[in-house]
Amino acid sequence: MWACLKFVPLPAVLAGLVMPAQAVLAREAPSAAERFSIGTSGSVCEAQGVNMGEARASIYERKWMILCRDIARPVGTAFALRGSDPLQRAASAREEALDCTISGSVAIESAGNVTATNCRGRSTGLKWTVYSQTAAGTTYVVEGLAGYDSALRLAMANLLADQAVVGTVDVVSLGTSDPIAIARARAAVSDVDTLIGQGYRGNSAGAYAEAAELFAAAPSLLSGNASENEAKLHELKINRALQLSNLGAFDQAERLFDEARAVPTRDPVQLRLGRNFEAIDALNRGDLGAIPTILDRAMPPLVAPAADFADGSLRIDNSTAAGINAGNGADLAGVLGQETRLSPTERALILDAQAAQLRGTAQRLQGDTAGARASFNRAYADAMRVRNGRVVSIMRLRSQILSELALAYEAENRFGDAEGALQQAIELVEKQYPESASVNAARARLAGFLYRQGRKAEAAGIYRSITQNVAGNRGALVGMANMMQPYFDLLTSDAGQQQNAADLFLAAQLVERPGAADTLAQLSRQLEGGDSRSSDLFRQSLSLNREVERNRMRIVQAEANGDAAALADAQDRQKRLLDTQLQIMNSLADFPQYRAVANRYVTLDELRGTLQPGEAYLKLVQLGGAAYAVYVSPSTARGWRIEKSAQELGDLVADLRDSISVTVNGVRSTYPFDVDAALALNDTLLGPVAGEMPGVKHLVFEPDGALLQLPVNLLTADREGVAAYHRRVDAGGDEFDFTHIDWLGRDRAISTALSAASFRDARQVPASKATLSYLGLGQNAPLGPVTALPTRSVAGGSAEVGCDWPIAAWNSPISANELQAASGIFGRSSSDLMTGPGFTDTAIMTRPDLSAFRIVHFATHGLVTAPRDGCPARPALLTSYGDNQSDGLLTFGEIFNLTLDADLVILSACDTAGQASLEATLEAGVTTGGGQALDGLVRAFIAAGGRQVIASHWPAPDDYNATQRLFSGFFSDAGVRVGDALLHAQRGLMDDPATSHPFYWAGFAIVGDGARPLPSH
């Protein structure tokens, strides 16, 4: 049961507690706030304080950037200026020169009459408005894009009134509820303390993409004396370490924890935070014995808040004074013990309470339920000591303590106490975070308890409502998938029942691999920050999602208050919002970039309607140590729990991979294929539907877990063929001759699906309108005998020392023979090649006619692992070096932004859909512990406009001209279905004893719909 803890990282629980507060001036602070919201609660805009720098005329001069959620850049600027020529000094701070007309006076509510000037950007031509007014010796200037005039006016009203002014912000588009864009803008104007704090808050709210953006931006803002940044460096390292631990990269996490311990900080909050994170890491690793040692470490003593003397003076300790004078301490109000923010002492006390909870978890897992219960009670009491528990940001912590306490009660057969604690945990998070992931997680814990008590109908009802809630909000079971495992067991115990099969299919779609979740978040950030029509619609959809949820809460409140008029108004508004939302979603569905990132689900009946006679869909899903399958055909739907555990499946896959292609000390080797493992894995996966397989001519396979690393076309149910092979080998026959085995992929086409929705889209999307047939790209130009790369080559722009790819990667180009052969089939007038020095990343990105080709074919190295341990992994295709803007890599993000209109993209490269390191999970979409780049490079090409992608599971073989022969045969079948064309080409290699080993024919997988026609010549 401990494994589920890794998906509930406690940094999210601590948001707002260990959060470094925003720095403020220690004395003579300006009357206006450092940051203020613009508009009503939950406003779409805010003003973020910016340091004016050394050139400011006095300490009273302030500058704010005005940030709105529908645009990834500031929309305006505000100033509070004293001294001479304030308007001229404000103008000198602009990034763009303005051409302005004569000014006039306008009235602004809550601000009175102010001066308004209409301007236009000299370089952009955008309309601009400048408001100014002088009050009490200070001139206030607010200027920005005219389309955001309501935000500019409210900003001026805030400043002149020196208090929050409520109003409505009407902007040029509907905006976005997800704060990624505003986070990106904050990163350009904020200090590292603010970013770290906002990252925690985003994590607490479930805005994980925003938190990732903020934490990623924070290190680049560290500057000055290293000793001044010790606490920040420590916090960034341990956060990264815990993230890696939660992904299962324990070696890398250990290295970062070691580095964090070497940082010479004595900050009591940071050291407690690191202690707790290391204890969570030990829980993730299952090393329960290490937890007491970690938690028993000596911690710096706590410092009490400042105290008042009788004469009204204030006494502070030296540490607090140093923090204030350094300008990077906690918020002044928190340091002085005021009620507006938590003091460092309070945060440390809460971290100690969390440590008691972690100790109790370890005790419970080791069977010491009495000791665990005592630890949980102490943890809860310690948390409640801080302001009598009236701390919003520890509601999740209190809820988790109660949930853990319930498990201890359950172990002691105190079932009533256990259920009561679980109900109380739900009530805590429901009040503060209604309809959130935290509520669903708390309810899932209760459902699990009911399931174990035999109250399966009650448990099933709660589980079903959770899945319906998540699906209705187009979410995923991120962080709580393992808690849903009893629901899968319930549904598969009688999956022949139609409703159970439908419920199982929906629940299975909601489980999202950690790597895939991160990939989707990164692609969503790119789409949300773009300037295309799809980006604009995407931002509008996010804004509507937010407003739909807010209005839903208005409905709930009106129902609770018995306010019939308010209820009718809210319900009418909800209908209009949902109608608008539907229209935008329908428009977004036309854009491949949106289809690549959206959480969309199909019902069992919808999938059945998509399938044609002779087709079947097989979906795998892995939860904890178990794996489940759902099989759907036009006439059949059933699900089952796979008999072998996830570990046993992984062992079988590893045996098969090791007999196909394994590299040891840089040497790639192929061994006789393990046909017995292929037979065993086939029986394990397909045994329950073995009787239906003969009638299936097109199998659509959606893999998970270890099966991400293996194409299923090399499985076999041919027991007689396997036995005959062994007899031939025993008699001295060729152990590499597999010509007489009936493979799963010999008589049926097989497609791979990213999801059921992506398969449906691949089937429904219109064919390419491109006028040319074929574009081949590959055979990069070698660098030759050089000792340094022309530019840094870490995909993603990282400048980490020692993280360049080795020069040898460029000095072993893949031959362009297969590209030249394919081009010859299509003819010179309808095809083109980019090879050698012309095959650069910059040339590809700037080529204006990429969308003119129906087939785009890469034959180059696919880089989906990190260059070496400790370096970031950024999936990319290796290219030639070009100009100074080239880094020799076509990266994951660059692929996403290409404009294709291709019926087919072919990645004939090393491991473009094959095995990768754990670090590659971050962008390659790889399952924990290694997997494939299926959700990385492949998803990026689909987002760029590729209908189908053919990608390789292992290095494309050159022996016996196998790959060239495969694609020559494939393209010769133009006009037939893609799956059939690949099947025919593969069968030609299967029937040749020299290439009958699956290494030569099985590695290429069709991702999409193999029933679509292959483009004609």
C-alpha cells in the first residue's frame, strides 16, 4: 500500500506554509501594495510589483507590471513617481516608443478625473492608452494596450484610492483560467522568492503546470553572492529531488538530496522541509527502516515571533533583523507575528507535525498500529496548535492525517472510528476545496475502506461518481490512480455485464501515465502561449471552464440558501455558458495541436460505432502492481485483470527485448528470439479473447506499463510452430530462422493508439490536401575530427555544463538509401530530399512548403534519453548543424510548432518509439522506470499535423538492407490501407530466413489508424 504515497507528494500539502513570502521594504514602504488584484475576486488581471533599480529618484517610486491571464506578456505598466518630469521618466522606461495625440480629461469611477492620452506603438501599431494623475506629491501613471482599458482604469483606481477597488475587467478575449500565461509573465518581472511561493500555491491548487513553470523559472533568477541564495538553492534542489523520487528515479533523487545536504544553510524551515522530503523519498523506495533515522535528525531550534514591550517598542532577534535588512526574508507581517501570514516558526511547527505524520505512516506500514495512532494523534494536535487550526493551507495535511489515522483504526478493527475519520477528512477538504482533486482523493479513500468491509455496492457508487466527476471536468486521475484499483477489481469481477464494461472503459481512460501527464502539460503550455487561432480558442476554452465551475458554485449556494431568483439566474447563465463552451470545443476539434493535448474521452458505444467489422480495440492500464485489459469489438466488450503482475509482465518484456536488440559497451547485439516468452506473453494478454482473434483483421492496441516498450505483432499463439522451431534447432537447424511461426502480426494489421479519442480522431480527420507526395529527411553531415560542438547541443536550450551530446552522435549518420529509394518510387517531380548539409534543424523549421507533402519521412537518430546521468532529457531528432541558430537537433518543442499537412510521418530512427531512460519521461511521455517516446516525439508530430506516424521501437536495422526493403515494399502498395501495406512489407521479411527474426520486421509501429489509405504516388 505504500506505493500510492508517491503519487500524493506532500509539497502540495505544504503550499502556503513553507512558501517564501514576497519581499517588502523594511521601512518607509509605499502606501500602495506590492501586488494587487484588478477587478473582482478571482480576477483575470493583477499588478505585480517590480524593482525600479538603482536609477529610481526616491524610495517612494514604484513600478508594477499589469498581467492578465489571457496573454503571456504584460498588457500594461503602472508607476508611482515623485520628482521632476514624472511622465518623461515613465516614457523612458517603456520597451516600445509611442506616438501620442493630444491629451484630455476622463472620469474613472473611484478615481475621479484623470488625464488620458491616446497613443499607438511605433513598431507594432497597437493602440495604447496612458492615464496619469498627481495626488499628494506623487504622480501615478497607468499605461497599456487599449484592448485592456478596463484593467488599466481599475489599476489607476486602486492606486489613487490606496485600497482594493472592486470592478469588472472586460478584455478583448475571454482569457484563460489556467494561470500558466500569467505565470510566464510573472517570471519576467518577479524575484525568486515570489516565484517559489507562487509555485507552492499553484501546486496546492492542483495547477501543476503553473507550478512547474514557476519552479523552472526560479533558478535563472538567482544572482549575487551564493551565500545569500543558500536557502533558495536548497529548496529548489529538494523539490527537484522529490519529483524524481515520485517518478521512481531514486538514484538521481539521492544525488540531489546529497547536494542539498551539502548546502550550508541553517534555515530551520528549509532543513525541516528537506528532512520531510527525504522521509517521503524513503517511503517511495519502501525503505521504512530509514525513516526514523531521517526524522530523528537534530533540527535548529525554533525562533519565537517578535514580542512587544510594555512601552510599545518592538524587539526582534538578530536572525530576523538580518532577514529584513537583506530584503529576502519572509513577509514583514509574518516575521513580526501578525495574523496576515504564517511566521517561519509557525511554518516550522507545521513541518514538525507533518514529520510526526510520516513517522506514523512508517509505523503503520511496519505493523505498529498503536505507535502509528499515537503519532497521528500527535501530528494532528501539533497542526491544530498553529492558530487553533485556522490555517487554510493545511487543510489537506489535516485531511491526510485523518485518512492515515483511519487506516490505523481499521487495522485495530475499530471500524466505526475509521469511517468517522474518513468522513471528517472529506468534510475538511470539501469546505475549502469543493469539487477538487483533493475531495475526490478523500472520497476514494472512503470507498476503499467500504470495499474492504464488504460494502461493495456503496464503494462502487462512490467510485463511479468520482470517475463521472473527473470525466465531466475533462480531467484525469492524476495522483490518485492507485486509490481507484479496488474499483477496477470490482468491475472486472463481472466485466461481462454491459454496464460494468462501460464503466471500466471510462475509468481506464482516466488513468494517465506520469510521463504522459507531464508531456501534455508542456504541450499545453506551448499551445496556451501561442499566437495562433487555435491558441486563442484554447485560452477562451480555459476561461469558460473556470466560469462554468464558478457558476456551478453559485448554483450550489443558491440552492443551499433557498434563493429561487438567484438559482434561476445562475441556471440560465450556466446553460448559456455550456452552449458557448460547446461551440468553442467544436471549433477547437479542428486543430491537431488541441487534439494532441486535450483530455477527451469516448464512451464504449462511441468506440463501438467507430470500429468496423473485423476490427477490435485492446486497451491496457496499469495500476500499482496490477494490470487490466479492456477489449472492445463491434459486438463484444469485456474486461479482465491480467493474471500476471506488472513486475512479471515487465520481466517477460525484458526477456523479449534482450533477445531482439541489446547494446552492451556500445556494441549492439541480436540473439535468437525468445519465442517461449512471446508465447507466454500472448497467452497472458489475449488468453481471455483467444477465441475471437482469428476473426480480427485489424487490432488497435493501446499499451501501458512495460508493453509500451514492445510491439505486440511479435507475439504468437502458435504452440505447434514454436514446438517445431525447437525441434529444428535441436536437430542442428538455424536458430535465427523463424519462417514457420504464425505471428500475431502475420495475418492482421496492428495499429497503436495514444488513446481511444486519438484513434477516433485519426479515423475521422480529413485526408491531407497537400499536392506533393514525399519529403525525405536524413543522413546528417558528420562533424568530423573536431573536439567541440559548434553550439551547445542540449535540446531545450539548457546550458548545463557537461550535458552536450557526444560528437560521435553526429559522426555516425544513418544512410539515406531508404530515402532515395522511396523518392525514386514517387518520382522527382513529386518528391524532395533534405540530406547532408541541407538537413538542418533551422532549414526544417523555416522551410515554407512543409505542408505541401503528404508523406514526411525522417531517417536519422532519435535522441530520447539524457546524454549522461544527471543531464536533462529532451527528445529530439538529430540533424546537421547549420547557422548560428542551429544546435543540430530538431527538438520536441520545435516539432510541435511545425506546420504539416501529412497523411503519414515516418520516423525511421533509433528508438523513436522505443526504450528510453527515466529522465526522458519528462518530455518523451515515458512510463515510470523506462518506456518509449510514444507520447513525446510521436505526439508532437501528430500535433504538428501528421495523421499517422510510423515509429521504430528499436534501432532500424541496416543488415540485409532490411529497412530499405521494408519501406520499398511498403510504398509499392500505394492506395491500399496503411496497415495492410506495412503488413505485406513485413511478411516479405518474415518469409526470408535471413530476416525472419522479429528484429528485422517487427520494430515499426503505426500510431493512429492503420485502416486509412496509403497516399498514392
